[in-house]
Amino acid sequence: MDDSIEAWATLAHRNAFAVVGLGGAGGDAVHDMLTLGIPGVQAIAVNTDARHLKDKPIDERILLGHRRLRGSGSGGDRSVVLEAAEESREELVRRLGRYEIVFLLAGLGGGTGSALLPFLARTLRETERTLPVPIAFLPFQIELETNADRRDNVFATLEELEEMGGLVLALSNEKLRRFEALPLPRVFQVRNTYLHNLVTSLVDMVENPSQLNVDLAGLKGHLREAGLSTLLHGEYHVTEPDRLVHQAFSETLLDFSLPERASALVHLDGGSNMTLRTLERVLSCFRRRLGEPRRLLFGTRVHPERREVVRMTAVVGGLKPRTMRDALDRAPSIAEPA
Ligand SMILES: Nc1nc2c(ncn2[C@@H]2O[C@H](COP(=O)(O)OP(=O)(O)OP(=O)(O)O)[C@@H](O)[C@H]2O)c(=O)[nH]1
Ligand SMILES: [Mg+2]
């Protein structure tokens, strides 16, 4: 084989992906993903709270603003976090700007994650090499109703993200209420497992060439133009692709409405009995759901053995710009216990 081809292949895929947890919720999510296994993805946590960082065995940890905040957290104040981030801008760009695609994870409402999500999304976007994928966990309705400071932080962050335009993946905690019988960390783990599926599927799409694969530049191009997006996840019997799509749409992590032309990135993971017909049926269901999508990008991973279940992970983009706020406003409030 031509040596230079091998060298280019290695170079193109070195430092391709990182997941970066911002603040407590972001750090917890990265930790859960690491526990599930994210080979080939650098895991990083950034926080103002040294104790939270200390407790997370994550590859790379960045304590922000330690001179001023002395590792004691932000006290929910976005402005001190922004000042600290501004001071450390160069270091953040040096450490995070080495990757092609950087998933930024934050729960909105506190000081650290809420301030860092738009700050880093904007800063990394300016590097032109790194594509930031900001992922916002929208808080439970009850948190918004009971804490005005948190509510202000959430809206300030959403406004900034909306103004910036571009890709934002929004997932609402309220949509996890169907798991309300589970302890809270388990509820968050469910969502983090979906995110883990997303990240590993995307890595799979570009790192393991298959019959229907997408290259790194294609993935970046698609995500860059996806706008306000959310994540769909479904698992269903291989003989029922329509139900797979139906289930995924009915259990989305954001209430959304679709504009004229949405886009979708669909990844299917199944066994040797996942046929061309399965794939065609999934894609035609998507087309029915999304109207005539602006773009539908898909990848598959076929395992050599037969598997009865097909797993689908999809990013649906081009949602209406105000959907994030609508999702918060429309979320039902917590029912009184009987
Ligand atoms: N701890 C935790 N909180 C989560 C998780 N997912 C979502 N959240 C939400 O994340 C929001 C922000 O909380 P934190 O992440 O603790 O806040 P922070 O970014 O560390 O900000 P400060 O501690 O105020 O500096 C809360 O409103 C929670 O609803 C999760 O997996 N773990
Ligand atoms: Mg915190």
C-alpha cells in the first residue's frame, strides 16, 4: 500500500472527537459515557468546582478560574464564569481546538455549564477547524418554577445560543419524566446512554468504513448546517422498521415542531438480518415524518451475527428556532402527589 495514503488516513482521524462536560451535569454525563466506553474519543471535564472534578475519574480535567474562585464553584453566577473563561481562552482553545468535532455537554440553570456552553461554542467555531456540537440539557419544569435565578440563567443561555445560530442539540429533562419511578441519577443515566449511542454511532460512521458510510468532512458539513436539533433513539425488532421510527419520534427528548424542510442524520445498528429493505423502510418513514427533508444522511453498522433488534440513533435538525423556549413553556408541570 502507498505509505502516504496510510499516513493521511492516520492524520485525518487523529484527534477526531472529544466529549467535554461543562459544570456538574456535563461532567456527570461524560463520566457515564466513559463508564459505557467511548474508544477513540477524548473525555474532558471543565468545571469551577474542584470537588466535583476530583470525584470524576475523567482523562483530562480543567479547573477554571481557580485563582479567583479557589475551586469552590461559581455560586450560580454566570458572569464570574465568563470572566474566568475569558482569562483562560487561550488555554481552552489550545486544549479543545485540537479536535475535529467537540461535543460540549451542559445542564442549563447553574452558573458554570450555562455560561460555558455558548462561550465555548462561539470560541471553537472561530477556530474554523473544530466543529463544536453544543448539547443543552433543559432543566425540569419544577426547577424553573421554584428558582428565578436558575430560570434567568437558562433563558440567558438559550438567548445567546439562538442569537449565534448554527447547531444546538437540545434535550429536555422534562421528557425524561416517563422514567420518574427511577432514582434521579438513573434517570440521567438513561439520557446519557442515548448520548453515548449518538457519539459512538457517529464515531462508527466515520471511523469504520462500511458499505454506506459517511466521511468526517461529510459529517461535519451536515452537522454544521443542522441548526436547532434534537436526538431520537429507538430499538425495535428488525421486522418492524416502521414501529422503530414511530417509537423514536414518540419518545423524543424535546417537543418540537418542524419547519418546511428539516434534516436528519440516521444511524442504524443491527445484525446480518438487517436488509436493504429494512433500511429503505426506515428512510421512507423518516421522509414521511419530515416532509421532504432538506438532507437525509445515513450510515449503518452491520454485525456479522443475526440480531433481532435494530438500534437507531438520529439527529433531527432544522427545528423551529424558538422551539427550545417553547419546549420549556409547554412542558407540563409536575403533578401533585395523590
Ligand atoms: N447533577 C446533574 N444535574 C443534571 C444532570 N442532567 C441535567 N442536570 C441539570 O443541570 C442543571 C445545572 O446544574 P449543574 O450542572 O449542577 O450546574 P453547574 O453548571 O455545575 O453550575 P454551578 O454549579 O452553578 O457553577 C440542573 O438544573 C439540573 O437539572 C445530571 O446528569 N447531573
Ligand atoms: Mg456545579
